[in-house]
Amino acid sequence: MSELERTLLGALLLNPELLESCDLSAADFSVGQERACFSEIAALWEDRHPSEVDPVLLAAQLGGDGATSFIAGCMDGNIKLDAAAFAE
């Protein structure tokens, strides 16, 4: 997974409303967990417009070995960039 994909997915996990202001599609992500993750986030946004995506539920939806580690890896860089957001 590229650093850009990880950063984008982490940002979308924390702020799925960003989908409204960008022109991303599943085709913009590598085939595999990256594309599946984006597709799940986009589907959640379309269905419920959540303020953030629950990483545990997303990992369960993705399923398979390493899904939880994959989601944590996506969030890790964004937490380090905006640690204050998690102090609330």
C-alpha cells in the first residue's frame, strides 16, 4: 500500500464527509484491501453519513487475516499528524 493510499484511507476513516469534496473512486486504489476499504467507507457514507467510521466494524466488514492491522495502519499516520483530535 502506498503512503498516499494509507493517508487517504486514514483521513476518510476519521472524516468520511471528505468524500463530498473529492473525486475519488475505488479505481483510484490498488486492488485488494485498499480498494475494498475505500468501497466500504464510501458505502457507509452513502447509507448513513456517519461523522466517522468505526474501525472495528470496518475491519469486521473487510474480514480476512490482517484486516484489523490494516485499518490500524491506515489510522496510525493520521493520528500522529493530528493527535489533538484524539485528546477530546
